[in-house]
Amino acid sequence: MTPDEILQGLYDETLVGNGPRVLELTEEGLAQAMEPQTLLFDALIPSLEEVGARFERGDFFVPEMLIAGRAMAGAMERLRPLLAETGVATVGKFLMGTVKGDVHDIGKNLVNIMLEGAGFEVIDLGVQVAPEKFVAEIEKHQPDIVGFSAFLTTTMPMFKANMNALEKAGLRDSVVVMVGGAPVTQEYADAVGADGYAADASATVKRAKALLDERRAKVPA
């Protein structure tokens, strides 16, 4: 296969969630001395973005998004150490979790994959994350950004509980806070005092980078 055929294959097979074939093509690309970042930025990430676009149009549903995300995650397991070796700069550290009372993680997991692919170091705390757990992990990892995810309207109030916990621990000013999830809106994010909100995985990456740039621009060199 030519490099172009490998990239097209990676794009197509990620789109349909064919994990084993995605891994095979990843290995073939590496065997041909293709750069890990080329496989990532020219095939895997664009394919996942197309999955998101099809979901928004109603052509794809949650299962399709999930299997595509898993297919890409398998390739990322192989590429992650190589990307680190090639010195691809880490954009920043992003700590993520689904709030207490909520066990939904499909959207969060897709966001994590996109963030990782865009160069973030991602620390995933999983689901049902209590405010005190967020505080402890922020103190431990010192992330640039913290993400609170909620899928249920009944768990959205945990955003405010988490913000209060950060304030009480004296950590609020040390991190950028982003919120997201199916029922979340920009208005709600503003109401709870978050720094940012994004409607989908692709938008999360762009917003996270913009928020970090803004914060770093304010810090004297």
C-alpha cells in the first residue's frame, strides 16, 4: 500500500469502527516509516471529526460514535509513546471526569480521545467523581484545565458544587474550568462560573486551546 492508501484506509476504517483493521493499518504505516503525527492528524482525527458531524446531522447515533472512538483509541495506544518520543509538544494537561451521580461516559471518552490527539495530556477520573475527588486530583496532578461532564439534567447542579469545592480549597484561580454534556448550555456554564463550554468533542479542543492561550497571554514572561 502507498502512504496515501494507508491514510485513506485509516480514515475509512475508523469511520466504520473497524478497530482491528485500524490497528493493522497503523502498524503498516509505521513499518513504512510514516510519521505518527501524520497518521493522527491526516487520517484518525479527521475521521473522528466526520463521525461527530454525521452524529449532528442525525446520520450516526451513539453506538456508531462509540465504536469509532474505540477504534481510534486502539491506534492511540500504539501511537502515544511514539508521539512522546518524537517530541510532539504537550499542549497542556487536562483533567476530566463525569460528575457525582452520573455514570455516562461516552461523550467524555470521545472528548478525551480528541484532546489526546490534539496534543493534550489527559487524566481521566472516570464517572461518579465527587467534588472532594476533583480537589484531591487537581492538587496531585496540577492540570491546566479541569473538565466537568454531565449527561443528566439532575446532575448538572454538581457543577456548582464542584466550583464551590475548588473555591474552598483555594484552587479556583489556578485552573481553567470547562463544562459540557448533552443538556449543558453556554448560559448554564456562565451561571455556574465556568471559564468555558463546548457542545462537542471537536469544539472542546478548539475552546481548550483558546482558553489556555488567553491564560498564558496574561502571565508575565
